Amino acid sequence: MMKKLEIVLKYLNEKRGFDFSGYRASMIERRAGKRLSASKCKDYDEYLRFIRKHPDELDNLIDVLTINVSRFFRDSLSFEYIAEKILPVIVYEKKNSDDHCLRIWSTGCSMGEEPYSIAILINEIFEKEDFNLNLNIFATDIDSMALKKAKEAVYSFESIKDVKYRLLTKYFKTQGESFRLISKIKEMVAFAFYDMLEKKSYAPSESIYGDFDVVLCRNVLIYFNTEYQDLIFDKLYRALAKHGYLVLGEVERPSMKFQTRFRKVNECCHVYQKM
Ligand SMILES: C[S@@+](CC[C@H](N)C(=O)[O-])C[C@H]1O[C@@H](n2cnc3c(N)ncnc32)[C@H](O)[C@@H]1O
């Protein structure tokens, strides 16, 4: 990565505690470049001076570096597979065991679209089954602004455009041009700040350290180099319960080091099982 951009990132880390050193250089350069031109600076020396003078620019920089793009039921095939094949099996197994707690972790949850999609699917199952488990859906991100929006749970059309009409009318109320998620689903998810690159813990302390039946880590790994992907896979592996499921994004797969520790459950979607 360009030396001067590294200095900017070091400054960002000192001021806000965001460590982007493990992110792919090409991605960082492309994204930071957008702020360079937006603030009309000719190079990163000038940009650093600009930031020192206008500390709010750090928020804009964090914003472009942490890409929050998400939507409900993004990658619909994986969600259908989870709804049809994964969740019913887990619920059935739990029903017939002493463990009546279903634990799910959405890492890099952005504005909540992903964990809330799972909450909707689980609610549908619980209604049909006439049976409730203790449910613990835990969702984390490093972007505090995104977490704040997640708790508000009001979305634009872009975010809900893949939601089936029946579910849309059942779980959202329109509010002007926006869509507000109903409280019942909002209350099913607990949000917290957690950095997947943090080296001191394997999972957020609020999650009581793991034993998750399902962990979603989608469209997060793409930002990181191999060393950091390994660090994240180590966390994901440890956080999962025995035979727990890991859901990745469409272009992601376990890093080389972890390929023998996860089994892909079928060819058409991005769900893996811990071996
Ligand atoms: C493209 S969004 C993916 C959202 C959702 N998982 C999905 O697939 O639709 C990536 C999210 O990862 C978060 N993120 C980036 N680096 C992270 C890190 N080190 N720890 C936790 N979350 C991170 C970003 O803030 C952003 O909300």
C-alpha cells in the first residue's frame, strides 16, 4: 500500500481505534481515493493536513472504508436453503434434546438486514411448529453508525426489494417512503460492537463465548488478506457448536488452512458445516 496512505490509516487508528492494516491494499486505495478527490486534495500529505483541520472527515473516511451494502434476504438461494433445510433440522434436534436454546451470530451485520432476515425465518418456523426455543440472535459490526441504524430498523425500498410480498406485508409497516420492521422481530436480535480482527477474544463477550448453531459471516471476508482471513476463520470455527453451520457470501469460501475443517453442505449455496 502507498506509504503516505498508511500514515493516514495510522492516524485514523490512533484517533478512532479502527485498524484497517489487514484490509486488501487495492480495496483501501480505491476507496480512500474517493475521499481524496472529494476533499480536493492532490495527495495523501495534503489529505492528512485536511483531516487534522477537519476531524469530521474521519467519519467520511470510515464510511467509505466500511462498505455497508446489504439487503434483506440477499442471496435468496442461501436463505431459502437455511429456511427449508437448516433451521427446521436444528429446531427438530433441539426439540428432542435437553438443549432448548437456538444460538445464531451474524458478524458484519451492517444495518441489521441479515440478522433480521434470519429472525423472520425463525418466527415463521415457530408459528408453524407451535413450539418455542430460547432464541439468541446476536449481531455485531465495527460500524457504530450502522449498528445505530440497525436498532432503528427503518429501511429504504432498496433494502427490502428481495423480501417476498407475504413477508413484507406481515413484518413491515410503511412509513412515508420507508419500511419499518415490526417490534416483534426487532426484539429478537441483540446488537453489539465487535471487531472480527480483534486478537484478544474469539467471540464478543456479550455472546457468552460461542456455541453458536449458525454463524453468518457474509461479504466481510472479501475485505481481508489471507492472514486476517485465517484469523477470522479461527474465530468462526471456535464460535460454532459441534456440527454448527457457517454461512458465507456468494464469492467467499474457507481459506486454505480451514478447507478441511468445514464441509460444504451442497453445491448451490454458500453454507458449510463444521467438521
Ligand atoms: C458489505 S457489508 C455485509 C453485510 C451483510 N453481512 C451482508 O452480507 O449483506 C460488510 C460489513 O462488514 C463490516 N466490517 C468490516 N470490517 C469489519 C471488522 N473488522 N469487524 C466486523 N465487521 C466488519 C462493515 O462495517 C459492514 O457493515
